[in-house]
Amino acid sequence: MRRLSLIFIGFILFANFPLFLNAQTKQLVRVSPGYATVVICPSPPDLVTVGNMDAFSIQTAGTYILVKPLVNKGTTNMFIKAGSDSYNLILTVSESPDLEVRLAPASSPLTQQLPSTNGKKSAEDADEISKNAAASRRKPLSSINPKTLGALVGLFKNVDRYSYSINNSRIVFAIDHLKQIQDKLFVVGTIINESNVPYDIGFVRFKLIEYNRNYLFWTKKIKETELEPVNEYYNSIVKPRSSGRLLFIFDKHGFSENNTIQVKCNEENGHRDLVLEVPGSIIE
């Protein structure tokens, strides 16, 4: 039975950091349990925040920021505002931590040593970072325990792909299930390509959104937090007249039935991006 579950899931799913970081860049910082990674700012930071405060500890002292992970695996973002400079960093738990990272100001001559962006916009750079981060999160299916795999088989057999879906240029993106299993949240989705052109998934981005709602008159967004899966599985290319399944695994921190989860599927080298919102109330 275990082997059949692995075969079934496998069929429907996918198969040295620099010392100085410049302002306005989004770079990877590796941290490890039992170690404190020191991020040194060019001036005392005015603001330091992380996306997942339950999984990462942040302390500041003068120009120093001490980062410690509280979990054995995971990824989140960290934003730093120091004087006129700002920094967007990606924190990821690794067995080989960076013990010291120095942030260089925008005026630093080190900017001349960075590769040319050839006119790319900052949004495109951020998309490239998101794509690389997504690729690094993909792990073998063997990392999922057999009991959980058995539960996932049932989810993939049961689809309700049009309750929460978006259609753009004959591409349908749907969220079928939000399922909590033990301390993890599993998000199961589907992409249906009804066009004559392949759909190439660059990355899928998640945000946790809190709204202040007056159901008669208005809805106001009051908080937005970017979420990073700890693992994900999907085939990045969906051929014409075919479909693909997607699986994302999250540490269940900060989810509740009062939240809304925004999901954006970004097409690589294309404009058929797909964005939809799913209420946290459908978590099974």
C-alpha cells in the first residue's frame, strides 16, 4: 500500500553566500539552530521585521541584528530600514549558517562589483529571487511520512476545483484543498491549460491577508504577510490541453479561519499570471 501511494503521488506531482549585501537587494541569509547569525547594518536600523516571527528570533543592539531560527527548517523574509537604505533579505534554515553578514550602503563602491541587471526592474529581480527560492524548497517525496502520503492520496482523488479558481487566457488555476495534518498545512491546487501554448510556472507566491469588513458597505485590508512554504511539489510546465497538480506544505503558524490566503501563480516569461483569494474558513 505504501508503494502504491508513493507511485500515485509521484505520478500526479513533480519530481558560498557573499559577506557584503547591498541596499535595495534581496539576498539569501542562511541560519542554523544553535547559532546566532549577526547582520551588521551601516547605521542603527530604524525598522527590522520578519515575515514569520514564530519561527525566527530577532534582537537588535546598535548596528547589530542577531538572528536565530526557532525551527529546524523553514524560510521567511526580513525587511530592514537603516537610514536612507532598505534591505530585503530571505532567511532560510540551513546546516551551514552564515555567521556574519555586513550590509553595504547604497553609496558603497561594492555596487560596482555586482553583475549588471541589464535594465531589469526591481520587481523582475524579486520574481527571480522567488523563483530560485521555490526551486530550493522542492524535496523528494520520501521526505513526507507514509501516513501523511496516504491522507494526501485521498485529497488528490477528491477535487472541487471550481469553488475557488481563476481563469486567465484559458488557463484555470484552482485551490482544491487546505488541509491541516498534525502541525502542517497542506495546500492542494490544480492548473488546467485549455490553451494551445504551454504554461510555464515561474513560482507560486502566498500572502496571509487580514481584512476589516463591513459586509453591507466596504472591505478594508489591514494587514498583509508573505508566506513561504517549507516544501512544494509540482511540474513547472503544463502542456497544452492538459492539467497539473500542485502541493505546498506550510508550518501552521498564523493561520486561522478569519484570515484570507492570497495565492499568485506567476508565469515564467509570460503575462498569464493567476491570482485568487481563499478564505481560511475552508481549512479542513
